[in-house]
Amino acid sequence: MPVTTTPTTAAILERVVKPVGRRMTPALARELMQLQFSPADMRRVGRLLQASKDGALSVDEEAELESYRTAGRLVDLLRIQARRSMKTSSRIRK
């Protein structure tokens, strides 16, 4: 019997985002490269991570931290696609 694996959130997001990278304009790629969490969000993530390390996360905080992780994966994937698009467009212009 073949072994099936459950796809990760990152793998699913990569499949969703990958086609966008093929059609990305240089202007959009530059904008996506600038995506980042706000300082307030970074502070909140830091607090959540510390609480997690201390074993003091509530169920709601655990879900919130996972939401930040998922958002971070999406931002990472968008930036990867933007970077690839920018490399491709620079090779085409040469």
C-alpha cells in the first residue's frame, strides 16, 4: 500500500503562489520584496515565542502564534517568487 503524506501549509501555499511569480511585473516584485511585519507585530510575536518557550501559552495564544507562522510563510513565499521574477527579468533584459 503506498504511503501518502499530508501536505504542509508551506507546500500548499507554494503551489498557490508559484503561478503568480511567472506573471509578476518588476514593479510588483519590488513591492513584494518590501513586505514585512510591523514593529508591533514583531513585538507580539516575540512575546508569544517567549511564552511558548516558558510553556505559558494559552490555547488562543497558541492559535495566534500559528497564524503568525502561516502569515510569515506566505510572506516568505511571495518574496521568493518576487526574487525569482526579478532575476528572470534582469536576465531577459541583458
